[in-house]
Amino acid sequence: MLKDLQVSLLGELRITLHGKNVALPASRKARALLAFLAATGRPHRRERLCELLWDLPDDPKAALRWSLSKLRKVVDTPDRPRIIADRERVFLDIEDIDIDIRDIYSQLRDQKKHLPVDDLEKMAQRLDLILFDGLDGAGDNSFESWLLSEREDVQVARANVLKLLATHPQLPPAAEKKWKRLWREVDPIAAKAYDRLASEGSSPNQNIGTPVSDLSIRRATGLKISSASRALRAQRIGFCEVRDGTKIAYATVGSGRPILKAANWLNHLELDWQSPIWGKSFAAAARYRKFIRYDERGCGLSDWDVSELSFDAFVEDLEAVADKVGLERFPLFGISQGAAVSIEYAARHPERVSGLILLGGYAAGWRHLSSPEEQARREAVLKLTEVGWGTDNPAYRHIFSQTFMPDASAEDLAWFDEFQRQTTSPQNAARFQDAFGYIDVRDRLAQVKAPTLVLHSKFDQRIPLEIGRAVASGIPDAHFVPLESRNHIIVDREPAWQVCLEAVARFLAEKGI
């Protein structure tokens, strides 16, 4: 049953309400904003939207407010506001909106039997159109990259529809030749394999509901299909409120037994998926499990303007997310300071943590373990962060990126510099560093009852190996895995990344969690 409000993103942007076209704003940027919100279906920080679509020295915040006022006239009705915005975030509530490309993706993903030929032919016709036609150049390079990625995914969907048509058992003979020819053009490897099996008298597996292989699409069209890109679209973002009123943004993606990742420096539920650092790791985690993570207070999509940034508050945020998602017993994954948060949670709630995975973690912050000279250096960095974090000069943020990933490529470091700037404010970046210094869960290590895996880079430039080893030695029966790396954040191009993934998978399998 069609819903009252319909959004067409294939071809030129079009909105219909009760079957009648709705006039759109003349501003191309306002139309691009609506298309972006409709396609993503998740909240975005105001700063992020401003950077995507408006250049300085214009007034991006004023331009965003103006665009939202125009879009409310397009999609809001007297009894149903759909543009939802607070002082930090904006999103389009798509609960009662038909969005053509999202509907097509849903049908291809959820089908349990053959879709009717007529429905597939209509899909093929729609997918021949250019997604967001006419919106090229409406934003910055990040917007253009997003636009390209979305259009590549449409090509994958089109190839899948052509496959389903070409192999449909109810396809009229007159149409079979046409759809097989079109399928061969975009996915020759899969089409050839199908023909070979048919000629041998086998019954080719139609793989109902399964997309054509990414590999064959890449070979046929040169497209770079990203599992992280698909995970970004599939993830569901929600919010929970902690006792002090702070709203924490969390996301779930994948299916199966859950695994919860504690927040660490720094996260952003949306930007993480585009990361050369986190993207593949998170996609791997979501491949066989329901992967849950959240943005720490003060960064990402969670509230930035918070009165408290402290270790106790970090633990309460984790507790709130676990309760909101309804987790009863689950493995907990902590990276860097997220390891200490995970240790404290496991000590407080032994009945809920089935396993603990700690990577690059520490039990006590720099105020407890560092020499007076090192503490003086840390204090100086705090001041530099406050005055330089938000500037265009990445030198201030290089203090972190170079120690986090000394062996990363220049491109990865540049990405991480910009990511840090977009993820939190200068004031919060300094407050985080200060709060991390006071962390101390050394007396909690012996109270951890869950099976524990501790992984740590041998030559970590941020947290020395002996600190990670001390964590492992303090937790009863913990298993310690040193990794051949200098990076605090393991990147997917180094051998240690695969070793880390395999160690985690083996741990979960052996413990049956």
C-alpha cells in the first residue's frame, strides 16, 4: 500500500503528496540536502551538513536554517512534522514516506520467493535513471564522493534485478533474450557461469534475494563496491538518555549474536564507515554478528554540550546503551581507553559480560603512570589542543595521529586529521585528554570474571606494550596476544590486522560466545 508522501530519488528529485507533485525549493543545495537526508535516513550533525553543502566565507549555519525552513514546507504536514532538528542534529523521519530507491533495496533484500516479472521490469526501468540527477556539484568533495558511491550501489542493484529477470522461471520466451543480453553486459562472469551450468543439465541456483557477486561487478564495470558502504546504509541509529540528561547516539548493524563495542577516541557513527582505519574492521565485525557501538558523550552524534566528561560518565553511557538495546549477556570489545571502561563495566556487571576483548588498552591513565616530564608534556598538549584543534592547520592534530598510527600512509593520516576535527570540539578534545589521565581500574582487574583476550601492538607509540601486558596479567586467566605493529590503531593494510581478526574470531568460537 502506497504511503501518502512519496520521494523519488531516481532521476530528478520529485516529491508527491496524496498523488500530487509538491513544488521544490529553487535552491539546488536545499534539494541536495533533502535528497541526502532521505537517502541516508539517519540523523546528521549540523556541522557535518554545513561542511557537505556550504563553503566559507558564506554563513553555512544560516544557509542550513534557511534550507530547513523551505524543506519543512515540502515534507511536513499540519499533523506530521518530518524534518526533526535540535540544536545539534538534523534528520528526516522517513517512517511514513515511500522512497523509491530504499523501497527497491528493501524488496531485493527481503524477498522470500520470486518477485513478479512486472515488478522486476518496473525496477529495471527505474534503475536505468540517474540517481539524484542534476545534483552534481551541489556540495564539496565529500558530498561528491558520497554521490558517486550511492550511484555505484544503484548499478549493483540494477545488475541484481537484471539477473533475477534473466533467470526468472515465469519469464515469457520473447523477453528472455533481452534480459539475458542486458545481464551479460553488466555481469558477464555470473551470466556465463549460469549458462554453463544450464548447458550441463544442472539446475543453476537462482540465489533468490542474494545480490550478484561484488567481485563479478567489479570486474565487469570497474566499480569499487564497499561492504562498509552497505553497512552504513543498513545500520540503525537510535538515542538513549543517561541519568544526567545526556543523549547518547548508538547504532546496530548485522544480525546474529550481539557484540558491543565501547566508545573510544574518537568515534562518529556515520563517518566511521568511510574510514580507512575503522571501516573494514567494523564491516568485518558486522559480517557474522549484530554489531553495536555508540558515540561517546562529547563527540560524534551524541550530545557535545555536556557538563560532565569523566570516567564514571563514560561507564554510565555504556550501561545506558546496553540497557537500551536490551542486551542480557554479551561479549564486550574495548579499544584504548574503551578497554578501561569495559573492565569497569565487567566488574560491575559480571552476570552480563560473557567475554572481554581488549585492544591497545590500559588500566591507569597518564596522570598515574607517567613521569613528571611526561606529565608536563601532556599538560602542554592540552593547551595546544584548546587553541589549535579547530583550525585548518593539521599540525595540532598530528600530535595524535602520528603517535596513533606512525606507520600509516600519508592519505590515512590526512583522513584521520580531518576526522578528528569533525568529530568533536577543541574544548571537548582537551577535556577528553584530561579525563583519560585520571582513569584507574587497576583494583578492578582481579574482579573480572569473564574470559578475556588482550591484544597489544609490540611497539605501540601511544600505550607501551608493558602496560597492555600488565592488564592481561591482572585479569585472571586472560590470554595475551602481542601484535607485530607500531600502530596504536591497527590499520587493515598491515599483517597485524588479519592476525587480530583471527585471534578475536578464534577466542569467540572457543569460548562459545
